[in-house]
Amino acid sequence: MEPVIVEAVQKELDRLSNKEVYIHLETTNGAYATHNDESFFSSGAYIRNAKIRYEQGKITGPNPYRIGLRTEIGWVYAEGITHFEVDEKNRLLLAGHDFQGKLAVALEISETPFN
Amino acid sequence: MEKERHLLVIFPHPDDEAFGVSGTIASHINNGTPVTYACLTLGEMGRNMGNPPFCNRETLPNIRRQELQNAADVLGIKDLRMLGYRDKTVEFEDQEKLISHLGSIIQEVKPSLIISFYPGYSVHPDHDATGAAVVEAVKRLPQNERPKLNLVAFAKNCVDELGKPDIINDVTEVIPTKIAAIKAHRSQTQLTVANMEEKFKQNDPQIIAWLQNERFWTYHIN
Ligand SMILES: [Zn+2]
């Protein structure tokens, strides 16, 4: 992955709009957050292969970036995005890594289901 | 360490075997005991991607599969099984299916000893769910066919509630192998291992004690 280039990500968001796509969306503090610090309230959410169609996708900044997808009757968004990649399957992979380089959030958009 | 006929290790994540148990595994293998390692997931939800990131959510499983194989090779594990569950979902699986899946492996391998996690005292939900299914699968065996259960616990309250571990294996002789097994999980251990190895070379007593001693609680059924 490489640090977000806004124009490149926006181009990909446009390419994947108005078609059926599969979404991976995740936020995480890691399963050990509360073990390592009892005052820490650990939370997270995860959805893999949600099938959606969005009419508008937008990236806003500054770094770390936010990304919102407006669907016909709802929304998808992620914040804290720092890195992106378009992989060999033409999937847009977006992730936010914290100050130690650990993944904290991921939003991925694909025209085929994730395995 | 008592000589075993066959050791079966059951953990949910690649690298679970490396930190607290790899010295014990290596010692059994040096003793001529065959070892089967059943690893439930590929650690798909690992958070270490390298800094700067050299992998992503979608490439991580393949990288960790290879790392797990490398760790098994380092330790001399001939029978490595990847069971195809998904990281962080083990506790949501159908409990009966999981018990019978693990039970079928236990009945096939017929180990004299099983190493797994202590349910309720192993911090990660996958650890607790795996340990609970292993204990239940062993419970369902006829009494004279039950292998011994040596379980790993590391929750903050484990010693308060379970008492001190009754088994402490001194694995001094195989510390280099243990370090190599930890290093095999490069994507996850890269950062901590450099620091650890440096301290080991400087004879840091805390690191040496941590590497030397592997702790287990014997689980008594009924
Ligand atoms: Zn684990």
C-alpha cells in the first residue's frame, strides 16, 4: 500500500460508482486493547461482502482521510484512512494505520466477492 | 519433561504456538515425539502490516499461511493442519460443529497430550472458544481414551483464580529454535523480535526467564 493520493483514490471511487460492488468495512482496536490497558474501552465492527451500489463516493481530508459512499437509501463511511492500493484484481483497498503502523480501519471495494 | 506418545497442539492463530509453547514443542520433537498442529485460522485479522505497510487485508492470509509453514518447519512439525476458520469468528461458529470437528481430529490422531488454551483465561475470544471446544471434545471421549490437557492461560486474573501453573517446562536448550519460530512469523513479530533478540544477547534476566520457562495448567475433567 502507499500513502493516499487524493486524486487517484477519487478516480477509483468514481470508477466503482453506479455498479454492483462488494464492500469490506472494518474498524478495530485489536483483541488485546483492554488486556494491555484496562481503562481502554475496546470496540470494533466488521462486515465482509456487503453487496451495495453507490451513486456517489467522495474522499475528503486532510490526512488521515474520510471516505463516504452515498447509496440509494443510505450511507457507508470510514474515517482514519491513510493508505491505498489498487490490487491485481482491480479492487480498491483503503486502510488506516495508527502511529505504530497497526491497521485500525479498512474499507475495500470490489466488483467481485472477497474470498 | 515426560516422554509423550503423540502431542496434538490446537490453537486458533498462526503465532499462538510461537511465544509460549514453541520451546515445549521443540523439546518433544527432540525427544522423538511426533507432533500434530491444528491451527484454526490464518490470522486474517492481524493488525501488523509492516511499517511502512508491506501487506494489506487481502494479502495477509497468504503471507501468514507461509509464515505458519515456516514456523512448523523450524520446529520440525511434520503434520500441520490449517482448519479453514476465519480469525475473530471462532466464537460465533456453531459450537457443536466445532466440537465434533476438533473431536474427529483428536480421535484420528489419538494424542497422549493436547496443548491448547484455557477457556475463560486466554484473553482473545478465539482462544477461549477454541479451548472450550477442545475441553468439551475431550470430555466426550470414554475416560480411558482421554489424553492429558495442558492448557495455556495469560489473562490478568489467571493465577488468582486458577492457582499457579502446575507445569513449568524449562526449555533453555532450545531457545535458539524458539527465537527462530517466533521470527518465522515475520509480519507479526518483526518489531518486537529485534528488541527481544538484542536483550537476549545482552543476557537480560527478564527476557531469559521469559524465554526459558513455559507454563501450563493441567485441566482435570469433571
Ligand atoms: Zn492468538
